[in-house]
Amino acid sequence: MSYEWLFEPVEHLDAWLTGLFDGAPLLVALGIAFVLGLRHASDPDHLVAVTSLVAAEDSSSRQAARLGAWWGIGHAAILLLIGIPLILLKSELPTWLESGAETAVGLVIVLLAVRVLWKWAHGDYRLGSHGHETEAAHRHLRRGEAGHHHTTVRSPQQALAIGVLHGLAGTGAVVLLLIAALPTQLEALLALLVFAPMSIFSMAAFTTAFAWVLTRPAIQPVYRTVLIPALGLFGVMFGLWYTGVT
């Protein structure tokens, strides 16, 4: 099954926004780069990876915001670290490197989704009949408290690494877009400097909203019993497709 249809709306939006660059004054071009940066975090592969990470950590809104921000920091850092030299040299990332990074992204998505399914199958997400946590959830909580320092260190590191990987997989396309759309290297550099930080804000905002909605009392039971395994299964299928296995 192909998931290309998930990318079509954002690709059309990007194409429309990129078309606005043509002949636009610098300030307008930077404004467009700002909007493109905000939208960039909504790429389906980004969202599937980050929502799986948030679900696997069973995060609160504040924790989810932190994970999203660390993902964005990793993503923005690699965009700038690699994108600036590419713009200055008018070069491109090697095809094998981008292709390898995309395959790695797919594998990470599969692993995150499998972890969600594993934790769900072992009862770490389940609620009792009156919305109280089950004993399995209490055991998970106690384990989490015992290893609190380890968890709080590990999760941001994971989010940062995933953001770096996604940035590596997409930097070439972003740089080519900016170089093609803007007349000078200086404008492309300025646009990249506006574009990259917006992925931090937009992903933090998305993960916060995701966790907040799914932890509402009316939604949480459905989330923990139905949506979490559905998210895990979808992540596995999407990740396998993204790697080219299916």
C-alpha cells in the first residue's frame, strides 16, 4: 500500500508557497520562508515519528512539548550545519546519503511503532473501568519513578537524534527549493536562517496539542484502548513503506 497520498497536500502547499517567491521583495520572501518553516514540521514522516515517540513515552503536554522542541532542535541544527555550506557552494547532498537517511528514518519509525505496540500489549497504557490506572500502569509508574533520571535524559536524546536524522534526509530538498526560488545566495541563506528555527516551534506546538487532546478525560480511554494500537500498527506499515520494503 502506498502512502504517497499523505504527502500530496503538503507538496501542493509547498509548491504554491514557493511560487510566491518569484519576484517577491526580500521581506516578503522571508515571510514566505517563515510560513514554509512552520509547515515543514507537518510532513507525514515527521508526524508519524514524533507522535510514536510521544505515545511511547506516554507524555504529558509539557513533556510532549519538550520532546517536540528537542526534535526541532536536532532538525534545525542539521539544516543549518549542512544547508549553509550547500548554499555557499551551490552544491547538493550525495544521493546515496539522502537515500540512506530516508531508509534510516523508515526503520526508526518502525522501531518506535513496535515499542508503542509492545508497551500497549503489556498493559502500560490501560485504564480501569472508572478511568483509574490499572495495576500494570501503576507498576509502570513506579518503574518510571525509580528510573526517572534515566528516562528524562534518554527521551530528549532520542528526540534530538530523530530530528537530526529527519533533517539529514530532508536538507537537500529544502536547500534546492530555496536556491531555485531565490535569486541570490544571500537571500537563500537568510531564508534558511528563518526557515530552520520554525521547525522547533512548530513541532513543539504540534506535540503539545497532540498530547493535550489525547489526555482529555473524554478522549483518554479511547486513546489508550483503541488509538494507541492503531497508531502503532499504522506506524509499522508506514515505516515499512517508507523504507521501500512494501
